[in-house]
Amino acid sequence: MKFSLAFSPCPNDTFIFDALVNSKIDTKGLSFEVFLEDVQTLNEWALQGKMDFSKISYGVWNKVQNQYQLLNSGGALGKGVGPLLITRPGNINSVNDMTIAIPGENTTAHLLFSLAYPNATKKVFKVFHEIENAVLNGEVDSGVIIHENRFTYEAKGLKKIIDLGAYWEETQQLPIPLGGIIAKKTIDPAIIQEVDALIKQSIEYAFANYPTVAPYVSEHAQEMSEEVMRQHINLYVNNFSLDLGTEGLQAVEKLTHN
């Protein structure tokens, strides 16, 4: 039985799904047609009901939960993993007066930014890996960065205004829900449960072979060194990826009903 499965080409997602989609574990007769896209595209596809199983930002979860259900495994949630708001050195303008690049309208990054700066309205939506350069070349005053850009912005001469994840943790006393895995409700519940268990098994396989970076991870990483890939995996894949648990679900509820 074959299903469509979509996630991002970022190291945390390819690390999580490598064993599942490349038959390194017993998939119990299930197979997947895999689509790798940036998170905003995944969010748009979820709104269209395009995929059977998909990674999404929790920023879009409220809009898709009528046709999808949330899985326990495969997501990104944790502490110290939130997006950063960055700018050029010497920029002393108030954030409310700045033009801010955001990595997609329905992303968790946008939701977290809006909670911290409800009065900042001059927003430009861009694909996440375009944001650093947009700030550097003066196209925007500041930008919300995610993924591997957390590890590269300082080397490019940019500076942090605020860690939006730390702001969430300090004000809510909960881990940060970034993205989760969803399944179409029209799929047999027993199969959804099986896929959830297989994703967990896929992560356990990846951890058992870590810190070796699998070829599947490195071939999809965008000009990233192995060190940055490992930083990326270490930051975004953790016990919450194996199982959301009570605390994880509580954090998702809090974020999506704020």
C-alpha cells in the first residue's frame, strides 16, 4: 500500500525519515511517494489536502485539523529551538517601524513573531533561505530566521535582536512547538497508527547510527558542512520527536489557541 509523504529537505526531517523511506527498517508492506519541499509549500499543500502524510508548521495546524490528525512522532518541538529575529549592525530602529522578512505566512515562526510583536505590520514573506541576504542587501530591515540560518547569521555579520523561542519559553513556561506530522483522517486509523510507530522506529534507527550523517541527509542539505548538519539535528530532533507526550501536546494547544 502506497501513500504520499511530504517533508522538508532540512537535516532534521531527512534524519527522521531516512530509515522509513529508504527501507532501512521493515515498513510492514507500506511504501511512500516522497515529496521534499520548503515548509511554506508544505503548509499550502496541507491547506489543499494534497498529501496523505505531511510535515507542517504548527502555525497552520488550526486551519487543517478538520481533515488531518496530528501524529505523536516525527515533529520538531523543544527548548532553545525557536526562530531568531536578526538585523544589520547599527540598525537601531524599533521593530514596529522595521520591514521584517518572515519565512512564510502560515509558519510557526510568523506566529511566534506575532505573539512577541503584535504591532509590527510591515512584513514581507520569503522562503527561509533567502532571508539573510535580504537583510544583508538592505531589501528589508530585519528578518526571522529558522533552520540552519541560526548557525550562519553571525558569520555573515548580522546580529540578533531577540530569540523568539526564548521569549515563548519565558512567557509560557513550555517547550516551543515548531512543526508536526499530520495524517489524512480518511486513511484507515490502524494504518495511521502503524505509520506513527514506523516514524518513531525510523528516528530510533537514525539515533542508533548517529553521529554518522547518512548520505540521504547530506545530499539534500543546502551547501551545509557536516558540523552544521549535526548542529541542526542536535537542535531539532529530540525526545519530543519520538513522542510528543503530555507536555508536547499542552505546548501545541497553548500555541495554536493563543
